[in-house]
Amino acid sequence: MPEPTTVPEHPQDLVEAAGMPVGSGHVRADYDPRLTNEDLAPLEKQSWSSYNIFAFWMSDVHSVGGYVTAGSLFALGLASWQVLVALVAGIVIVQIFTNLVAKPSQVTGVPYPVINRAVFGVLGANVPAVIRGLIAIAWYGVQTYLASQSLIIIFLKFWPSTASLQESTFLGLTPLGYIAYAILWVAQAAVFWKGMEAIRRFIDWAGPAVYVVMVVLAVYLVSKAGWSNISFDLSSGEPLSTAATISTMLSAIALVVSYFSGPMLNFGDFSRYGKSFDAVKRGNLLGLPVNFLFFSLLTVITASATVPVFGELITDPIHTVQRIDTAFAILLGGLTFVIATIGINIVANFISPAFDFSNVSPQRISWRTGGMIAAVGSVLLTPWNWYSNPDAIHYTLGLLGALIGPLFGVLIAGYYLINRQQVDVDALFTMSPQGKYWFKGGYNPNAIGATIAAGLPAIAAVLVPKLLLDLDITTIDVTWISDYSWFIGCGLGFVALLALERRSPQTAR
């Protein structure tokens, strides 16, 4: 095997994507360039405070997708207060798991795909990295599509003649829909290309901006309806029995976890910058339960107030703004939701593929290249065809959870129980067959096997029950199990790795 060479002196622009100065990663001379660039290398300085972590979650939570997903829980037949309880319970679970995945990256100073080398092997880590990157592409498309709906409303209000562009469709989207999607696609690409300083300035006020609009919207609707006319017992389905209510609330909690499973999995990409693990935990406390409680209250109050004001339950804030039907409200609300959604796309669906795809070929793929891979791929997936109604949302979250859950379970089992929270950081960057994380040809067969063993049942839990119903093979509806796909995958991945390591130890040496 050839001797490793030093990394070129010119810093990769990927480091900017993480909000740190160029060259902030400490690249040792003996690090193999096939595994290393300045951003993947362990950080020399970790300076993020609790506020920086809180700001990350603020940008991640306040998007059109977040409000639509939260609002879609009403379609399950839950009352408003039950939706609120499910949202808060779900986010507390997210906080716990986020802290678990945050620690290994904060302690070592390396991003999510690199810390996976300690479990999957220096080459095997590309498996979870690519899966997570592909999921980011899917979410990129979803968020861009949802934001484009705001632009369509603005077009129709201020340029009524564009309504003629809504009369036909191609591959499930109207010409006006393509125009709005293209505008946002280009706008986001432009922000990406400007570099991280522009991105940081953008998201600094994107989250608070949508907060202001949602507060104004809630106050307006409550003042129009009168507080006494707002019912918190409403739901859009048939009344549920006590047992059915408990079961449905558990499903709703699971869906909240699935919605945040993406940024939760690769949260190490951000926690690595925390100046201490305590600072990261405080930021997660503020950004998740505290921040999300206020977000949930706004969602529930706003949705509940639409019934007395408009005569029907409206869970999409874009449609709520549209029903107000004043030029100022539509312009302010529409643009705010567009801005907020661009913010979450940058944070959750651009940074992740930048790290993940860079891990595959550190010397060839920069953060801009990773971002553009996500942007181009998002169009090819036609997200408007599978994320436009509550059923599709729940089905999509189930499938994404099934893919993400096993990766989480394997990583947590590997770091906390098998490696006992001990990582040889330098060994993460060597291709030597004598390296600690070389395993067998650069892959840990136990980690790969555990991922497959957990992933197949989790995916089957989403696809098989619905397929059996659609083919009239059975009349027993167990499609509810798909809501728990993340937990199924995570639990099985955790147990499978422990079992395989006990039978044939690979990681513990």
C-alpha cells in the first residue's frame, strides 16, 4: 500500500460550511488524504456556545414543513390538547437521543461521517454517510416544494394572469409550480455559493422572523374569533375511544421523532463545534423542549382558531395567510415562510450532504459540490408527488425513519457499549491495515450486518402492511406499525450489533 502523503496546503472550502475559519481542522502529516481534508479533520478550536446550538434548532424547527407536519396530526383524530402533548413528548425523546449522538463528535471534534469510522470502519463509514446524504436530498426537495407554495400564492395575488399557468400539469406539477420551484432552487444555490458567512447572516434572523409572523397570525385569528369561541377539543376525524386515543397519540409521538430523525442523526456535524458537552446539552434544552413548546402552542392555537374564523380546520399556515386575503398579509406571510424554509434547508439539508459526500472523496468533493448534489437530486425526486397530503407525510416519515433508525442504533451501541466512549482519533484517518478501525478491508462486517439486519425489518414494517391491504391479501389494517419504523430500526440495530460483537468481536481490540 502506498505511503500516505500530506494534504495539499490549499484549504478546502468545505470548512466554511461549518461556520469555522478555513483550516480549523488539525491535519497531521501522517493522515491519509483519502480520508482527510481540513474540515473532516479534528478541530483545533471548539467555540460554539449554548446560544449557537439553540439558534441551530430555531432554524430547524420553524419551517413550513414543521408546521405542516405538526398540523397533520389533527388528521389522526386527535384533539388540540392531545396534539400539543404528543408534540412535546416527541421532542423530549428527540432531545435525549440528540444528546447521545452529540457527545462522540463533541469530544473528538469530528463530524458525523468520521465518528462512524470507529464503528463501521474507515471505509465502511461511507455506508451511513451516503444513506444520510441521500435522505438530505429528499428533504431538500420537500422543503423547497413547500416553500414554493408560498410563492405561488404571492404570484396569484399580485399577478392574477398567472392563474392560467395552473391549468395543466407535467409530472404532477403545474407550470407555475415549476417556476416557483426554480426561483427558490436558484435562490438557495446563490446563498450556498456565497459561503458560510452569508449563510450565517441569513439564518440569524430567519427563525425569529417566522416566529414573529406566527405570533402575529395567532393574535389576529384569536382576536377575530374571540377566545371563548376557540375549542381545544377539535379534531378532523371521528371521535376516538380512550384506547384508540392513547394508541394514536403514541403514533403521533413517533412521527415527531421521525420528522427530526435526520438532523438528530447527523447532529454531530454541529455538536463538534461546542466548547463543551454541557454547552451543547444546554443548547439542546433551549432549542428543543423550550423552543418547541412555544412552537407547539402557536401551531395548536393558530389551527384551532381557523375553525371559528374560516369555518374549517386549516393546518397549513400558508393557506391560513391566503384565506386572510389581504395583499400585505399574503406578501409578508408568504415571503417569511419562504425565508424560514430556505433557512432550514441550509442548516439541515445542505451541511449534511456536504460532510457526508465529502467523506466519500475528501479531496474531490467540497461543500459547494455536496450542496449542489443535493439540489440537483431534489428535482429528480419530484417531491411534490409524495409530500402533499397528511397520509403521504406519515408514510414518508415512516420510510425515512426506517432508513435512519438502524444507523443511529448501531452508532450508539458501538460508541457507548462496545468502544466504551473511547476513540483513537488519529486512527480514524489512517488506511493502514494495522489501524484500529481497518477491521476487514476497511469495513466492520458486524456494523454492516447489523445495519442490514435492522434495516430490512424496519423498511418492511412500512411497506408490507400497506401492500397487503392494497392487494386485498388481508383486511387487517396494521399500517400503524410504520409510525414506529425509526424505533424498530434503532432498537434492532442496537441489539444486532451487540449480538454480533459478542459472537465475533471486531470493534473491541
